[in-house]
Amino acid sequence: MKRQFSFGTVFRMVDKSLLQSFFELIGVKVDGFLWEDVNRRHIEPLYKLFDALPPELRDRVEVALRDIHALACEKGMEELGKAAEELHAAEDSWKSIYVSDNNLYTKSLSAWLHHRDIFEHAIRYFEVDSLSKWRKRLDLPKITPTFDEEKRTELENELEQFFSAKQGRGFVCTVEMFSRPNGSFYFFAYPDDYVQDSYIHDENEILVSQTIRPTFEIVFAYNSIEGTSELYAKLPKKILEELEVIFLRILLDVIPEEEKESPYHLAMLLDPDFTLHTRPEDHINARVVSLALAWENDKEVIFVSRRSHSARELAMGSVKLTMALKYAAVKKAKFRFEFQNPVTGKYKTLTFEIGIPHFCTLKNQQPAFVEKAQFYLQQWGIEHGQNKTEPAGDALVPVTL
């Protein structure tokens, strides 16, 4: 579940001396502000300070506080740690922030204040990992893509022409590329969206109409070590398929053929002998909580249950089938992993969906849990993967809940 942002939470959770530094650094004049009057039970002065800001400065403050809030969680700390490693930030000042006993909001704001490069690196990939539904492809060459100004211009022009012809938008497009040491390359495309009329308050607090042309986001992720790609965009399936071809052709010089191996398989869920077996020492319970089945007429039926011993029992027990189950095909499944703390006995849950043949929502979860879930999905044959070895690191089994 996405954490809800609120100014009050941020104002209460961080030390007021850090808040003072934040406001000063972002350009807010705080001369004469009575910081001694602010405490966790009395944050009204901070609301008044924020409300009195000019609109542009108020927007800058809100954007920064939303990013600070976003990273003030376990997943955010993991991204900050990875960003520091990738940027080779080994200074004592960074380590003192990261390993301190301060709460997560204080750590996040401290990173924003004192290590902006680490913070910006982390928030970029935190946002990518929070995107929910990715189209995956497996059969790609393992190469390092070339992305110079010529390639950037070619890709931008191609996307502009594509969306202009297909949807009457995308007249201007900007593409950016970021890479990670693990062989992953991320290409962010921002084509123009449709023109929108909106209402805003001007500098005199008068409601006025404003016409804007926002952009929408497309993310193409390529792993040069595994030879796989993932594509995210809120677009119809047919458009996604055509977009994938454009990215592969320009960035990897690949004209994709029909895939010989689908990324995901769910047919085994209806096998009476199939179980989601996990090792006792991992302290993980895994189950299927919903299924979408289709028969020859391609009419889907959704089955939902809170508890079932197997996916097959879930299908058989949820509704009286009008056709034999053996003729059914599993189109989508929702999985739930429960990670138990062996010391306290408490659980953390991981819930995600897989749709045949390309789509999965697992990516936007805590990285340590994702790696463990992917290991088991490959062990069960649900996710196609080249490597079925156990991910390294004790962090995969949570020790604090």
C-alpha cells in the first residue's frame, strides 16, 4: 500500500534544527521565526510559515518534502544505501547518517541536506521501482547499449512520429538515460500529452484558467547481463508491443522475433501435484489468493479466496465450474508471500500479480523481498530465468518488523 504523504507527519518526525536548515537552504527566509515554539505537539507555526510562501517557492518546498517522505521507509533506506555504493560515497559523514539510530525521516532529510547527489540518485530509482506493471522480454543480446546524442535524437524523433501518428500527441519528446553498476540501463521518455485546461490561483489568489501540455512517462529498462528488458507505460497492449520494437531497434539494433520462451508461466497452478513449496529455514509462507481463468471462448472468470491449500483448490472451491477445469487456462494470478521474523513471530507480507505472458507487478516492492520471491518463482517454474541460485545476503530474511 502506498504511504500517504502529509506535511504534519514530516514536520513532527524530523528535528526542528534540520527543518530550519531545510527551509534556509531551499530559499525560505526564516529570520524572526520562533523555532523554540515548535515541537511535535505544536506544529501550527510551520503550517503558517509554509502557507505564507510565494506560490513558486511553496511548490518547491512541497516537492522536496514529498521526496523526503518517500525515502523515509525501509525501501527508501535500501535505495539510499545502493546509491551511496554506486557513487562510491564512503565519507564518514554519510556513514554517520546511514547507520545512526535516528528515525527514517531524519535520515532522509539529512541525506537531502548533506548528500544531495546520493538523495537524487536514490529517489530516481525509488520512483522507477514503484511503477507497478511491467512488460518483460527475455530473448535479447547481452551487450552494452550505445546512447550518444545521435541515438538520443533518433529515439526522440521516432517516438514523436509514433505518438503523433497513433494518438495525436507526443509532438515533442525528451529521452534521458541512467545506468547502474549491475548492468541495468534505464531510458526515460517524456512525450507531450494532450492539451489540458486546468484552473489555478494566480499571484493575486484569483481563480484563472490555464492551458498546459504536460508530458507522460515511458520507462524502458534493459539488463545487459541477463539479456532482458522491461517496459512500463500506461498504454494499451498493442501500443506497448510497438513501443518495445522501437526501443529494441534503436538502442540494441535488434529486430525482435516472436519469443520462443514466455517470461511467465501459470499453467502449473492447476496441477493437483503442484505446491508452492518453500524451505522451512526461510520462514516464508506462499499462496495464491486469486486467479483469472479463461476457456476456449476466452471469457474470464475471477476466483477469489482468503485461504486455500493450493491454487487448484481455490479454483474448484470458489464457484461451480460450467466446464471441466482441465480445459481452463490461467491468465492471471495474485500471489501473497508472508515473511516471518523467526525471533518475534511477526509477519510482513508481499502481494503481487502475474499476467500471462509478459506482465508482473512485483517490481514495486522492497528489493530484499523481491529477490527472495523471484528466487522461488524461478524454482517453481513460474518465472523463466537463467539463474536459479539462491540470492546472497542474510537481509533476504527480515530480522526487524
